[in-house]
Amino acid sequence: MRTQRQGKRIAVIAGVIVVLLALAGLLAIRWFNGEIKQRIVDILGPNGGAEEIDVGFRTIHLSKVHFGAPAGWPASDSLRADSIDIVPDWRAWFSHQLHLRSIVVDHYYQAALRTSDGGLQILPGLKDNITRMTDQHDADQEPSVEPKHKTDFLIDRIEFRNGDFDFFDEKIAKPAYVVHLHNFNATIGDLHFPGMSDHSTIQIASEMGGGKLALDGWMTFATRDSQITLAMNGVDAKTLQPYVLKGQKTAIASGTVDMSLNWTVQNGQLNAPGKLSLNHLEVAQSNSGPLGALATLPKKAAVEAIKNDNDQIVVNFVLTGDLNDPKFSIDDDLSKRIGAGVAKAVGVTVEGVGKGAGDAAKGIGGALKSLIGQ
């Protein structure tokens, strides 16, 4: 009898222990889920948020996400996405390393801004948000006899799917000129915050101006060392008019652009051979009355004069310069190289076009000089 009572008592105690362990486990899970959600909120920042954050065993799912933007940003948000799926490395969570195996951003809109001084801003404030998040993660770790050190934040791969991307460019025009890219898909690999000193791989495929854009290569964001290939095919020339005819009043009526570029930066030194093809280019007639139409004729003649038998203007060029030199401008160098390439295609220097060839040729020469910005 006594043995039975002892057995029952042990069973009750064991049951209580199991219940307490289960409750402790549930509380731990709820605490852990709360901590994960807070870290995500920290990364999104005070101007960002998500409609839902679901922390699963393998994947963290975010729905209706937006990443805010600072005052003066040309779009309402710097990023909006229907969904973001994150696959974390849970084993690294309780160490000084936050490791995400993958992030997939699906059905999204993103904006980037090139400022008037040439600086490029994508997801402004993200680095500061990550710094605050890793600082808090450090503060939450167990006290240790070892010296404290900053948490590393690693992302193996970020994948952007089925997106729209707007590139706002204040350097080329004010108000900012907008280049819209549709069906924008990109993969960025090997991101290591806060130093950003690793080789990060980049792959982009997108539609732009009725044509295609593709980019493939790598970059070390901390130093800008990089090796990238870029290709554009069949892009509407009007989409790229401020870049093709930089600073000119000439307007493009029709035509397409093909371009290939092999970009290499080492120790800040840029070397980028490329090829530009303007296909079936037509200059728009001025709308400023008969005199405006008359002024357009030399520009039209200049375009026709430098086309080849395939109705193309083909220019080979090489961009070179020191990216650390504040006086160096890629845009200005590109304009200069295209101008030199056009002149070479014609077979004479720009200044020499029209010399000793009569008034008509002089008019073409002057138009050519204005057309290519020389």
C-alpha cells in the first residue's frame, strides 16, 4: 500500500516536472520569437515595418514589408515587398555572429538615388540600422570573461524576384531623371557587415526601355574593387538620351541602344573597355517654329553622316580614371570617350570635321560637335 502511494507521488511529481518543462519551453520559444521579431524591426528601422512576421522552425516569413526613406527621398519608400523569406542559421544566433543563409524578396518595388555629387544611395539608413541591431545583440549576450567584440552579420545570398526598380539620377538632371527597370531580378552573395570587405557576387537581369539589361560580376563594397560585365540590348534610345547626348538640347526621335562594357577597378583605378551601338537613330525636329526646324537640319545631317551601311553608329571606347580623385567623373569621361569614338568612326577629329569642305560640311561639323558634347 505504501509502495503504491509512493509510486503515485512520484508520478505526480514527474507530471508536474513535465508540465513545468513544457511551460518553460513555450515561454522560451515565445521569448525567442519576440527577440527575433525585435531584431527584424530594428533592421527595418523607425520608418519601416511589416504587416506580419512569422517565425517558423526553418524560415522567417514577412508579408507586406516596407523600408522607409529619409526626407527628400524621391519615392515614398526605398523598398516595398509583398513577401520576404529568411532562412537563418539558428546555431549562430547565440554567438557573436548573426548568419542568414538566404533572403528572398518577392514582388517588390525598390528605388535608388544618385545624388548631385555622384554618391549612390540604396536602402538609405540600412547600415545604421544594422549597426544598432548588432550593438543590441552584443548587449544581450551572456557576460563573459573574454573581451567584448562586435557582432558579425553575414548574409550568404539575397535574391530579388519579380520587381520594379527606379533609378533616380540627380547628377544627370534636376529634377532627378528616372530610369525605370521592369521585371528586375538580382542575386547578391557574400555580404559581411559592417566591414563589407569580402568579394560580393552580383547578378542582375532586367527589362529596360523595351530591351534587356544583364550584369554579372563581383565587388568589394568597402574598397570598390570590382570586376563586372554589363550588356544592354535593344534599349529605346530615348530612355538613355541624357547619357547618350549628355548636356545637349538635341532630342532623340527614335532608335535603340546596344552596349557592352567590361568594368574592372583595382586599387581605385578604373579600366573599362566598351562598345556602344546606336541603331536606326533619328533626331527629333524642333518644335520652335520654322527657325527651330532649320536649326535641326545640321544635326540630322551629322547623324546620317556617321552612320554605317547598317544604319548604325558604332563607337568603341575605354573608360579610365582614378575613382578616388574627386575631379574624375565617369559621366564626363563616357561623354568624352563616345565623342572621340564617333570622331574616329568618321575618320577625322571633331575639330577637323568640315575644314576646307565648304559651308555644308562645316555645318555638319558644328552639328556633330554639339551632338556629342565636345
